[in-house]
Amino acid sequence: MAKSASGALDLVPMIEVRNLGDALETLKKRGMLVLGFDSESEQQLRPRDADVPLAIVMGAEGKGLRQRTRELCDEMVKLDMPGPIKSLNVSNAAAIALFAATAGRA
């Protein structure tokens, strides 16, 4: 991971958690909006205000998010994907989601 992150390793905070559900509950208590991603969701991702800290949750490729994880998300959204392909591998989806959710922030 350190090699692929190159210069950003020192800029992006990383943590390891034992239980994703507990971590999501903690983030929500600290005021974060938790967005879960699912290609079958009705709601498309839209840019978010800079005033609200944001956490994005991506599922395993193929399996998606677990039920409890989905329930802990404030919203379930999808990327707007034109054409027949409706999902991407998780690294590409995360990059696009981060850009799309924060577009226009200062």
C-alpha cells in the first residue's frame, strides 16, 4: 500500500478497525455522513456540502456491503454509470466516488 500511495501516504490519515459496524457508529456520533455504495441503489451520488464530513463505504467486489453495514449507512447511493456496465472494481469506484462527492469544494 505504501508504494501505491507514494507521496500521499503522509497526507491521508489511515486507521485499522476490528469491527466496521462499531467504527461506523463512532463516525456518525462524531458528525460524519456515512454513504454506502451499491450499484442497485435508487439514489445517485451527488456532490456534498463541505460543511459535513463524509465517510464512504464500499463493499467487497461481487458481494457488496453486508446487511448490518448497509443498515448503518445514512444513505445508500450509486455512481451514475451510462451504458450496460453498472459497476467498477472497488479501487476505481472509490476514486470516482471521492471526486464526485467532493466536486466543487474549496
